[in-house]
Amino acid sequence: MDFILRTWQETDASSLAKYANNYNIAKNLTNQFPHPYTIENAKQFIAMAMSKTPNHIFCIDINSEAIGGIGVHPQQDVQCKNAELGYWLAEPFWNNGIISKAIPKVIDYGFKTFNINRIFARPYGTNVASQKVLEKCGFILEARFEKTFYKNDEYQDELIYAIRV
């Protein structure tokens, strides 16, 4: 399935709210990704994403519609040579290879744009699909911490996957 990665635009708010308002997506993300996901949440997120320079949070676009997001987030302080990868995709587009094609593009962009040598991702232990896509994209499981995340009134294992230059 063909897609493009591009900067977020104010006109993406309605499709973002439509697709992001899904418990099956929110349950695998931090609480910064609200559920329910409203048009106001979408507008706030887009404003934040558009304010980043250089851009590091991308819209996944199919047919001029925002159907997901992916970003590489540079870290601070003693983690300054690291960036965290985060992504989500609208459920109707799952299992089409979109994220496994988007991740290498964002990884390449991250290493070329930021002074980093490691990009990591932290999927929940229950998010097997995300673990598989990270492994497919060359990430190595560096650590597994039992019951460190607390989401939806239950503890989740934290897995740390990383790729290095």
C-alpha cells in the first residue's frame, strides 16, 4: 500500500481525530495519547508537531488523509546521543506493511538529522505486532523489564529495542 511521510498540517485534524479515536491504538501508547481522542486533541497535537524544528514527527498519509504518525524524538541530558521512535497506524490499515516501510525511512532521517548513535523503541510486552515489526526493521531487543508500565489499571512489561549506526 502506497503512503507518504510528510509534515503535519492543520487540515489533518479531522482525519487524525477520526482514526486516533480508537481504544485498540490507545491501549498500546502512553497516556499522552488520549482516549477518547477528540478534535481538540488533534488540533493540539498538530500544533505541537508543527512547532518542532527540525521536524521529527511525521504524518503517514494515504490519499491525502492522515492515517497515522511516526516520529523520532531526540533525548536530553546524558541520553543526548539517543532518540526514541514512536508510531501508530489507523486500524483499517494494519497488516499492510506500512509501518515496516515507514520505520527505515524515519531511522535514516533520524541518524542523518540528529547527532545520535542509537534509536530505541519501548513497546509493551503485550504488543507482539510492534515487537515483530521492530525486529523486521533490524532492531535488537536490549532489555525486558517486568511490570514497569501501568496502563489501563494493569501492569505491562517494558521492552527496549534499539538500532545503532
